[in-house]
Amino acid sequence: MMPLALLSPGESGEIVSVNVPLEKRSGCCGQCNGERHHKAQRGEEMGLRAGKVVEMLHNGAGPLLLRIDDARIALSRGMAMKISVRRIQ
């Protein structure tokens, strides 16, 4: 396993785990239940969950560009370092 951010352009990986903090912040939206916060929920909405296959399209300066299913998403390097993938040959 390796962090998603270490895939090279053209490489694909299967998401094994998403290690985003699941915490409630003070002054939050009022809809958080203490189990999840916005980043984790947004990641799931974009398809970042265990079992999904992602392809690295761009891994240079700035955000990473990924393909998940038929969608292309931009993701910060910090967030991508918290997602573990198994490289697909």
C-alpha cells in the first residue's frame, strides 16, 4: 500500500482506506453528528471510498487531478496523502 499522492501520471490504484479525521469542530454547520465532518463526507460524495479504482492524471505542482469512474476531480496533496491505495499493474 502507498499514499494516493505517490502514484505517477497514468498509474491506477484501488483505494484501500481513507484516513480523514472524523471530528466535530466548534462553530460547525450544526448538522454534524460528531461521527463525520465535511472533508470525509465530501470525499465520499466524490467517490473516494474503499474499493474504488482511481487513475492519476496529473501529479505536479498544485492539486492532483484524478479520474474516478467517468469523473475527473482535483484533490489537494495533503488530502491525497491520507488516502491509501494498492497500485494496479
